[in-house]
Amino acid sequence: MEETKKEPQPPLIDQLKEYAEIRLKLAKYKAIDGGSTIFASMIADVVVVMSMVAAFVFASFTLAFYLADLFQSYWEGFGCVAILYLLIALLFKVNKARIEKPLANAFVRKIFKNKNND
């Protein structure tokens, strides 16, 4: 019979320490991955929102100048656009509670969407 040489096993405490260190590193890497994903997603969202705001502003000026041309008066054209935005603001004010909750839920889902993937 052939004897096989067995390597001596490290003590159990050393193995547990190594396991704990590896788990800690894994937790750090997961946190970094999650944080960087959220950060990148937020930067992309900010760029999209800024682009949408710029498009909205230019569309507002276009509408105001178009209405000014129709009414043959700048103050009437820009005034109509201002009144339109005032009405929109009042609608948002009246429906604030119905608007806030879905927005908050969407934000929380976006932050914790990686939790479901792990």
C-alpha cells in the first residue's frame, strides 16, 4: 500500500479568521459596486433631466413667440404662457399628495433595485 502525504491542516481559528476577512472584503466590494451603480445611474438621470429642462425652456419660448405672433403682442403671448404655467402649478399644488408618494416609491425602488439582483 502506498502512503499519501497529507498536508497539515491550519488550525480552525486561522481558517475562521481568513473566512471572516474574505467575507469582509466581499461585503466591501458589494458596497462599492452598489454605490458606484447608484452614482452612475444618478449622473445619467441628472443629464437626462437637464436636457429635458433645456428642451422645455426652449419649447416655452417657442410657444410664447408663436402666441405673440398670433396676438400681435409680445406681452400677450408671454402672458398666456405664464398663465398656462400658473395653472399647471396650481394643479400640482392641489394634487401634491397623490404625486409625492409614487415619486418617492420610484426613487426608493431605483436605489434598492440591486438588492433584488443579489
